[in-house]
Amino acid sequence: MSEPLLVRLGRIDRRWIFLAMALSIIVPMLLKVRFPEIPQPMARATFEAIERVPEGSRVLIAFDYDPASQGELQPMANAIVHHCASRGHKMVFMTLWPFGGPLAERTIDDILLAYHPGYKYGIDYAELGFQPGNEGVVKLMSTNIPKQFPTDKRGTPLAQVPLLADLADTTGFKLVVSISAGYPGAKEWVQYANGPAPEAFTFVSGTTGVQAAQLLPYYPAQMEGMLLAVKGAAEYETIVEEKYPPPQHPERIGDGRVRMGPQLVAHVLMIVLIVLGNLSMAAGRTRGGMR
Amino acid sequence: MLQRTIPIAILSISGIVLVLAYFSPFTQSWGEQAVDWFNIIAGIAYILGGGNLLRVNLEKISAQRPGWAYAAITVAAFVAMLGFGLLKLGAVPSEKYPDVHFAGDYESNSAPYGWMYWNVISPLGATMFAMLAFYVASAAFRAFRAKNLESVLLLGTAFIVLLSATAAGAYLTGWIPADSAVGFMRAERLRTMITEVVQTAGMRAIGIGIAIGVVALSVRLILGIDRSYLSKDGGAA
Amino acid sequence: MIDRRIQVRRGVEAVLAAGIPAAGILASASAAFAQGDAAVASAAAEKDAWIDPARVPLLVALIVACGLIVAAIALARSGVPLKIRKLAALDAVDEAVGRATEMGRSVLFVPGIQDMNDVQTVAGITVLGPVAKTAAEYDARLEVPTSRSLVMVAARETVQAAHFAAGRPETYNEGNITYITDEQFAYVSAVVGRMVREKPAACFYMGAFYAESLLFAENGNSIGAIQIAGTAEPSQLPFFVAACDYTLIGEEFFAASAYLSGERDQLGSIKGQDFVKLAVAGVILAGVALATVAAVAPDGGAASLFRSFQSALGG
């Protein structure tokens, strides 16, 4: 007697699952399916934390991710840079990841200089670039930034860059943002920069979804705001765009919301697969019992 | 005996010194010094690793073993990135020092290194990361089976978190008044409760266990009880 | 043969010998902070103190933890029988390697993607030793692709030592331990490609892993390999648990090398871990009780004690 379809479905070749997943992502992307986002408390807290920083403050933005995580983190990076620039903050960019530098460069070109062309290098923004050493970089920055970064990314001594000339350590920033894909990242900033001087600056982070469990214990005591994965980015984009609409190329801070369409379909597919797997298991057990 | 004693002595002394150095204001920078020394050693070790990579792949090419073409691609990519990166071939001249070759920007989009970064490394890395989506689906299909009470709880939690991570959760539970007695049944509230209470508690417990495990392993290594890392004649394997 | 009662008494004496001074330090440090000891406060201001006052609580906790572990090792040396719960993942090492030998396929060991300065990599290398010894005894080919050059060097030393310990020095082949690349996804694609082509029968993932954990585990599952994983990355544990046959969770991973060695000293340190966990649980319960009482009666003695401990711990 041949097995019922439901039982056979439990042993389906995984390539059919891969195909279903591919379609669930590609089709909504092509159809540009978008859903309204209702900002949740964590996204709001992140927005409010940055809003509370006085206008024109010096802020540090750490691009602690690489191209592999760009899909999940670039939307929030874009929105954060636009938000900070809309507040007139002076931004210092750096990265703890070897491949993070070009991502920061691209964000500067696509968002900062495109939306805020008045920003001048050395006065309104600067780049420290990448330094090897993982958490050692953060530890040294919390006591002596010029020792860790003798020059900026362009090779100019810090003393000759107006924005960085008087920068001694991380307490010289009013806000530190870590857009983090893993190690080193937000956790190291909390432990080695925020920990020794918890009141010196506001710390917010944007992280991948998989890191959420590890970083949630730090919210809201050590981290005043946290954006989790594309969902957090989409909610944050909604809030930022409402208060600071981009002057041109609005799609550049809309990627998070665009990606929520495929995410919804993919999640529904996963639920369907889980239910199917369990029905197949139940059918197999029932059939075995009947024998 | 010296082959065993000297490495254990080095590990023990440096371990104890660096742990105690953390607590004194006079010696707190020793730990950072040790990290610098490690980075120097690791940097020099790149030569070993790179040499090993070249040797293994060149042997494969010369012996024409199956898949030798991939070894050739590996060697070519290695040499190309090394050349364009280390020697800054094709780098965009610096504005401040246009005549100094090594002051050029090799990460710029118009430099070969930058081009390879944006058109090869970046999409390949993103592709590998994106494969996780497919593997998560197949893992969920295979592993999430309601075999007992714990797995049923796991399934229920998975459904709530999956739905609330999208607009579907808001659509399905958005009609529940937020201020009512059953307001906690809204998807975003359930998710918040699961992630901020249940998950955080579990993660903290695992984190505490990990920290204790690290201390125990460190004590074993510093006291020389665990010697499985030592070379022949010294290992306890 | 030592009388069991004498063994237990010696053991208790060892624990007390370590615990009493540690408890005394803890109590006096707490009292000092509770009373707002002027000497400590002024020392902090002057920065002449030999010990950073802000780190004293951590130093005390470290002394207590290490003391308990050392006491447990002493207990084990004194001959007191130790009950260590079974770790199925480690009991399956022989089964996994034996399976590879029967099928004529290799054993793959991935020591994580971090460098030797990460304690998880060190733990992975210490587990590699016993696994390599078992592989040498069974005459199974062990492959160790590494993501860092220093890890490659350390792994070669360890595997060579294991082959010597197994009495099979001639079977050691350093060509089986290779460096791939530091880049995370380039490494994982190389290893996964090797898995799909060579189809190892047993795969060990022991070390620090990040996003690539599921890629390894799912591909290992697809080739039908028996998979044993161990990591202290909390975010990656669910993927290993879902896709691998056996998983060492957090502290079990750090206890693995001790468990596999079977030596009394090392097993004693595992018992010490349990003692420290009990102590931590006790402190948590006491803290929760104090915090609850403090919330109910904010003006009482318990509330002021709770606030003192909070400020002493930097809260």
C-alpha cells in the first residue's frame, strides 16, 4: 500500500523547500509589496535617544559589519546617518571590521553628502577608518583615541583635523552608535566604552536579529536604544522619515520597509512548513498505529 | 621534562600576571600590551598561513588532482588581492600627497581593489549569508516537530515570534484593545514578553554558566592540570 | 583503603580552607562599602591605591570562584568519589569516530573561526586533543581546516601530540591541518565545499561560531554525517541544537576536555564549576529576596543593605 501524500511530504527533498523560499522572497520583491509599519517601543526609544542629544553634538558611528550583513544593517545605517545629520550632529565614522570601511564610505556618499551637501570633511564629519585589535581598539579609545588612531583615514594627523583635534577619548562624544553584526560590535562597546563611563554619552545600537538575545539584557540600562534587524530598521525609518523627510532619493531610506514584504511571506512560508512537517509526523504515527 | 615545564610556566606566569594586572591602576595597561603583542604574532603568522595556502593549492594544481581548477582560481584570487592591496596597484592618488604612490586610496570604487571588493567580495559574502534563509527553512521543517511538551512550547513560541516580526502579527491581533485585560495577547506584546523576559532569563543563565566555565578552564590551564595543548612528550591527550 | 568518612571530612576541610578566607574577604569588603569606608573612598580619589576600588567586588568574586574550583580539585585528589553527570555529546565521540572508520570516510573537526586569543578556540583545541587521539587509535583520517594561521599551528601541535600519545606517530600527516582564510564566509564556503565533495562521516564543530553555524550544520546533515557541536555563543546554540545530533551548551563545552581526559584533577574542576554555580544561585536568590523586601519596605534595614550592595557592585 503506497504511503499517503501527507506522510511522503514529510520526506520532501529539501530543494523544493529552497525553491519555495526563493519564490517567497523574489515575488514580493518584484511586486514591491509594502506594509505599513507601526513603530514599537524599542525603535521609538532609539529615535528619542538620538533626539535628546543636543543639536550639533559630536557623535561616533561605528560600522561594525561587513557586506554579508549589509542586507540587514544598511537600512538602519542609512536612517541613523540621515537622522544625525538632520540634527546637525558632527559625525565621526569608524569601523572595527576590516571590510566595514567601504560600507561607511558608501553611506557617506549616498546619504550624508547626497541629503546634506553642506557637510564638509574635517569640520562636520571625519573618518577614523579601521584598526585591528577588536575590543582592544574600544578599550584604548575609552582612554586615548589619538594613541589608537594617530591619523584619520586619509592620513592626516588628528591634531590637524578640526573636528578631531581636541578628541581625547570616547567621553568626547555625546552619542555613540554601533551598527553591529557580531564580534566585535555592540557588546564590546557596552563592556569597554560604556561600562567605564556610563553617564558620559548616550549609546544606541543596531544589530542583526540573531544577536538580539545576547544584547537585550543591556537594554535599556546600558543601551538606551536598540534596533533589531530589518523590522527595527523599518520602524525606525518610518519615524525618521515622518519627522525629517529626505530631500531627494527617498528610496535610500526606505530599504527596510521594502524588505519587510519578502520577510512576511517568508515567515508565513516557514510557519506553513512547520505545520506541514508536524501534520506529516502525525499522519505517519497514525498510520503506524493502524498497522 | 623541560619541554613540558617551560610552556606550562610561561602560561601560568603570564596568566596570573595578566589577571592580577587588571585590578591594579598601575598595571591595567599590561592587558592592552599583551593584546598588541598577540596582534603582532598573529600578523606574522599570516605569512605561515598564506604560505600554507599557496603550497597546498599549488601542489593540487601540479598534481592535477580533481578540482585543481578551483585551486588555480584560489591562487589567482589570492595573488591578485595581495598585489592590488599590498602594493596599491592602480590606487587613486591622494589629494594631499599626489606624488607618493603608497598614499593613494586603494579602497576607492575606481581602484582595482575597491572594484573587486564591491563587485566580487561584497556580493559573494552577501550570497553566502543569504543562504541561511534557505537553510533555516529546511532546518525548521525537519526539526520543529511536536514530540513532547517542551517541543510544543517551542513551536508555539516560534509561531508567535515569526508572526510578530512582520505585519501579519499586527494584522491578526491589532483588533485587541491595548488597554484591555487581554491586551497582552497582542503580537508585539507577546513578542516583547518572550524576548525581554523568557529569552533574556535563559540567555543570562547560559551566560553565567559560560563565564564560570571559562574560569574553570582557565584555572585548569594556569595550574597546568590540562596539558592537552602541549606538543609530544608533554601532552596529556 | 581510606575510610569514606575520613575522605569526606578531608574534602570538607579543603572546601572550608578555601571558602572561609574568601567568605571573610567578601564579608569585609561588603562591610567596608556598606559603611562608606573613608580610606577606600579617598584612595579612589587619589589614584594611589594598589587595587582599583571599583574592581574590588570583581576581585573578590574571582577569588571565591577560583577558590571553590581549587577546593574541588583538592577534594578530587583526596579520593572523594565525584558524581559527574553524563554528557551524551562526549560519550558519542568514540561512536562518531568509529563510524567514520567503518565507512572508510574522514572525520572533520572545525575549531571555530576565531583566533587563539579567544577562550572558545582554546577550548576547541583542548577538545581536539582527545578527538585526535581517538581518531589515531581507530586509524581514521582527521581533517582540521582552520580559519587562522595561529590556530593551524596550535592544531598541528595538538594532533601530533595525540598521535604520539596513541602510539601511532607514523600516521600523523600535517597536510590534513590546513589554513583556509580569515574571511568568515570564504572559510565556510571552502569547508562546506569540502564536506559536500569528501562527505566526512563525522563532523565536530568546537569553538566560536557566528552566522556560519547553520551552514555547517545543515550541510553536515545533508551528507548524513554524525555531528557533534560545542560553542559558547548563545546566539548560535539554537542552530546547532536544531541541526546537530549532539550539542555541548555553554559551560559543557568548557568542561569537555576535562571530561574526555577522565583525570581526577580535571573532573574535580568540573565539580568546582558546579560549586560556583550553586554559590551564584545563592547570591541571586539572596539578591532577589533583598530587592523584593526593599521594594515592599523601602525604609527598612533590608532596603539599605540592598542599596549598599548595589552601589558596591557598581549598580
